[in-house]
Amino acid sequence: MKRLCAVLFAVCMATPAFAADITGSADLGLGILDGDFYAAASAAFAYKSEPLQLGAQLPVRLMLTGDDAVRIRRQDWDEASDVTRLLRYLDWHPSEEVHFRLGEPTAVTLGHGAIVDHFYNATDLDHYKTSLRFAWQDKRFGVEFFNNDITRWEIMAARVGYKPMGGTTSWIRDLQVAFTLGVDRAAPTGSPAGTDETNQPIVLHAPLWLYGVDADIPMWRGAQRQLLLYTDVVGLSHGASFAGATAVNTGGWHLGLRLELPSVAPATDLTLRLEGVYMGKGYLPGFFDNLYEVERFQAQAAHNDTTLTKVAWAVENSGPLGIRTQIDVVADKGVKFTALLGWLGHDGLSTQLWLATPEMAGLTVRAHWGQQHIQAAADMGAISRTSALAELRYRIGAALSAVLQAGTRWEAKDPEGYSARRELTGAARLEWKM
């Protein structure tokens, strides 16, 4: 950690002062986590220059009720990964080809999302994680890598792509082939292993691998617009120790169309995608997704009567056919909207919505809503199938804002699984610029 801080300081000092933008903020408010009330205070710092963006923070929750009253919530600072939240993000973008990021992962997707699809690992209330992501791309070659936690290195994925016609003016210049490899080095197997000295279940872990080959094939190209046919062939492999697993090796096949329409409206870009999926027993597309950190331990079955690891859930509910569609809208001044809808065989309906807006009439919105494994109408109201997070900020003056945050968080009750909790926070934010 000392070496990391020294490097950050050196890089910041090496950046010309005239190119830097330095801001700070402080929040003070109240929150409720289910029935437990707390006082919230935080301080944040942001540094922005041409190649570098750096954010630091110090969030504190003082519990007013519950087992921790009255003191700082101990689960927020009881392990090494919690300390890394002090570094909110470090983005280094020295050129168009290179991008390096340390920080909380938000909707990380590799390729078409067959293996890693909108991965987000901060849904766990008590185990904050800081991830690493690196990307390099030139006219022909590209490399991407990410891991979920720089203190544990449990979940990792890498993608290597090649454009044989890259750098040409031919309509087929976007032809690409790529290979992706992902692993959860400590996936819970769900196998019974007795209890420990505190009478808690012992959780066994073993590696779980996903690997795939994909290709983008141009079908039509117009003035900056194009239609691409793409395909992914994915394999999933794990040991026989995984409870509920009927086969060690399984996988799936994806075939889809992606239509890219830049400037479809004034200052608005639109991307549409439609994909069909064949799923072998035990495979679900986008295996490392926005709730994977919870579902690797459990996935709620119909009517919440059983809990299974994601591997066992997929064996019972995947396949054989599914369909996924996605729409992305990026408008001028920072409006972004993404909608992802999937019907994946017996697994049921999956929906994801993301929205981000710039400040309009003093109001800024950041929101995500997602539901997974919807097999019946009754499931749509189940918090156990929902991931949600929203922040509304209203600017009162040049330096003062009111902030409201609401969402669904998950807490590990014991080694067997998680329970969902609702959180709501209201705060006043003071901002300044140096």
C-alpha cells in the first residue's frame, strides 16, 4: 500500500499543474438499513488531468440502533479489502490504445458478454472489493483483463482479440476473432463438509473455468453505420465435487446481430443487439454477471424454498434455448441508457436497466434496476431476485446539494448464503474546487 501511494503521488506531481482539475466534497446525513438506523459521514477528493483521474474517499457509518449502537459499523472495516475503499478509483488513460483502472467495478463486460456480462461486485454489504482492469487495443490486436479483488485475486478474466484486416479501408476491416478465459479460483462447491468448532457449515471451494472463442463478421457497412453478425462458443468446466453437477464439462453457443447507428438522431448514438443462445445443461450466458458474487453461494429457487450455488441452480434450470436483446443509447451531454432483456429457457426472465443523466434543472440521476430468475409472476416482487441502486442529487446552490441514495444490498448471514437488505440514505453534500 505504501508503494502504491508513493507511485500515485509521483504521477500526480509529474502532471503539469495547469492541466489539473482538483475537487473535494463532504457528505453528512442519516440512513436506514432495514430496521437499523445510522449516521453517515464521508469525505471525497478527486484529481483529474489529461492522462490521469484519481479519486479518494473516507466513508463512515455510525450505527444508532442494532447490535453496533452506538459505534462505527465494525463490518465496514474488518478486513484488508475494506481498506482499499479509500482509493475510490484510479484511471490512467495515456493514449487511445491503453486504459488502466483500479476501483469499484461497474458493469464490466468482456466481448459480447457471453462469459463476463455487466459484472458488478459491490452488492455485498460487508465485503467491499477494489478491482483491477486493463485494456490495450491497436488497429489489429487487443487485450483486456480484469479481476474482482486486488486483495484476493479470486475471479479473473482475460480476452485477446485479433483483427486480420485492421488498419485497412475495406468494409470488412471490423472482422475480428477473440479468445476469452475466465476463472473463479474459489467457487463454493456446495458439497457438505460438516461443521466447524462454532457449529457453522464448512464451505468447500474449487476452481470453476469458462473459456470461449468469438467472432465479429461484418454484414453491411454504411456511412459510419454497420451491421455485424457475431458468434460465441463457450465451455464451462469444474470438478466433480460441485454439488448438483451432472457433468464436469458443459457450455453453450451464441449467435447474434449487432446494429450500430451513430448519430441516429442529433448527437445521439444507438446500438441494438439480438442474440439467440443454445445452453448445455449447467450453463447460463453471462455467467459472471452483476449478481455473481451472491449467486456463487446461492441462487433462490422458485418460491424461495431452497438455496443452491449458481452451478447447481444452472444444472436444474438452464437450457436448452434462450434469447437476449439489448439496447444502448448515448446522447449528448452525458445521457446514457442501457436495457438488457433475456429469456433463458427454464431459468426464466432476466431484465437489467441502467440510466445516467447529466445535471438538468439541478437534478442528476444514476440508477440501476435488475431482476433475475423470474419464473412466475410472484417472483417479480421477490427482493431475493432483485439488484437495485439509485442516486438522485439535487443542486441547491453553487456548492450545496441534497443527495438521496436507495438500493438493495446483500449480507452474508453465515457461510451457507446471503440475505437481501434494503438501504436508504439521505445526505447534504458540500462541494468545492481548488
